[in-house]
Amino acid sequence: MHVSPAMAACEAPPVMEARRWVEGVTFPASRPLINVSQAAPVEPPPVALREAMAQAVLEDDAAHLYGPVLGLPALREEVAAQFSAAYGGQIAPAQVAITAGCNQAFAAAMATLAGPGDEVLLPTPWYFNHKMWLDMASVRTVPLPPSPGLIPRVEDAEVAITARTRAIVLVTPNNPAGVEYPAGVVAAFAELARAKGLALIVDETYRDFDSRPGAPHALFERDDWGETVLQLYSFSKAYRLTGHRVGAMVASQARLAQVEKFLDTVAICPPQIGQRAALWGMRNLSQWLAGERAEILDRRAAIAEAIAALAPLGWRLEGVGAYFAYVRHPFDAPSDALAKRLVSEAGVLCLPGTMFMPDGGGRAHLRIAFANVDRAGIGRLAERLGAVTGPRLASRAGSV
């Protein structure tokens, strides 16, 4: 069977690989599996939203037909209005595209920016689907090294830029580390991109769960933001619409004219029911979403407290926010081996740091997607992680 070299060289999907680790493993009723491997809501949308979706299925004939390639006009208008207000800038409906999920938004953006042999800068630890798409497109990923606090440094990006560089990518709040990039850091990357004639892609999939009040950055306050900035967003986490695949891209109208070519070829239009659900959610669920955000922030505090309690055993929290905790483990075993052992030894499924780093990096880290685990569950998770410490693995406690 022939497979294109670029596709063959691309790593397997990490979440799917991790799911295979639980095949054939029995988890007793007294200790069920704690799955903290994937950052996705496991509950359906709220009842009122599902009722609105059902009504659209039954009564809106257009919901079953092709729609505009760049999305429903009403949803584009709502995104433009709400984001303009949230960021204190001017975003026009014509500068918004709706996509079949945020991953498609990234792929569409990159399809207009970079081709085989070009380069894109990704801070590490990176979101693995970003790296996978670049590999499939034969675009060279240039990793930016992690720094204290896991905040990328502009000076590292500046020295990494070459004649083949086409874009810089930031993810904030970050996946996998959870950290929220300071507004000044985001602004400095925008200035660098502008000075070098590059695109700055800001993936804000988890913006609804940012702990900071007000706008997380001021990129849209500039009248010329469209010359540099492409913002990506997902409705999946905010309204529990993961299975309906609805995302968004905010970019210049000229950029979206090119994006439209990609979207028309790949999906023709975004899913119609999902778009109507996202629109209804934006118009009607602000208070509900505020409650979801408060719950996530409480779980963030809980995971920070839980890992802090494990500090005497050598565990250390290196990043936390939105859906994620990025944790340094206290064992000599590399994280890819440790993560597999945790399934049987602790009844915990999480992802190793090696899935988010190049060249064998991330061996000391685990990503914990804690958003689907309540406070009590986080307590049980900490108990299980703490119990792993012992003669079964060589502890590194005290050396971190």
C-alpha cells in the first residue's frame, strides 16, 4: 500500500493512541478509570439548547441544505459584534468565517499561508494537531523552546525566523500547559510578526475559560490588525458542541477570500445544525456560560491544590489554566512509559509530555485534562497519583 511520505511521517493521533492503552484492562467498580486524557466536554449541551436544535431540525428547512461556505451570516454578525465588544476593537462580519471546528480553522489558515518547505514557529509544548497538520502539508515546524512559566519568548522567535518563515502560532490559554499568555507578550509577538511581514495566528479555543477579567489582549484595538492577526476560536467547549464541529476564524476579508477556497473544497459549508446551535448559545446562554467558567476555575484551583499537596513526593505543577494542568512527575521513567503504567497501576489515563514536544522532550511531564473531573474526582486523582510513588518506580523526589 502506497502512502504519501508526508502522511507516513506524521505521528498517529495521540488521543486515539491513548485510548488503546485501556483496551483489555479491567477497572473494578470500586476504582473506575479516571480519564483525564482529552479536553472535551463529556456532557451534552444544556436542555434549552438541545430543544432549540431540535426545533431547527424540524422546522428550519434550510438547516438541511448547503449554506454559505464562510458560514451563516447571522452567526458571523454575532461573532463580530460580541468579539468587538469583548476586545475593544472593530471586527466586521466580513472578517469572520465559520468553520467545521477550530482544527479546520487552523488547517484553512495554514493552507493560505504556507506550503512545502516553508516554516512555521510553534512554541513548545505544542498542541499536537497543529504539528500534525504542518507535517501533512510538508511545512517545517520550528519549535520555540519552553521558558520558565511556559511562556514563549519573543527573542527566541526572532532568532528562529528565516526567509522561509510564514507564521508564528500562539495558543492561549494554552493547550497543553494551560498557561495564559500575558497581553504584553502577545503584543510583542504581534509587533515582531508585523515587522517581519509574517502572520500571527492566535488560537483562543479556551478564551471562555480565561481567568482574567476583561480582554486578554489588545490586538484588535489596532485598525490594521487584519494585516497580521488571524484569531481562531471554538464553540465546542463553551456550549458542549464537540460533536457538531463549529469553530471560527477572524481575519482580514482578503485572507478569508483565500480561506473560502479551502473550505469549499473540504467541507463546502460548516455543519448547519451546529451553526444554529452556536448562534442560539451566543444569544441566550451568557449566564449559563458564566457558570461553566466559574466551575472550571474552581476545578483549576482544586487541581493546583491537589498537586501542591503531592509536592513532598516530588510532583510539581508547571502550568495550569482553562482545561489543563501540565505536571512534572517524580519518576525516573519517561512519561510515555509512565502514562501507560498509570492505566493499570492507578486507573488513570492521561497524556505524556512526549506527545507535545519534539526530539524526545517532555519525558518528565504529564498533561492532565481536569475539566471533566469535579473536586471530589480531582481529590481521588491526587490520591492515586500519590500512591504510585514507591518501590515500583524509582522516585526523583527532591531533585526537581
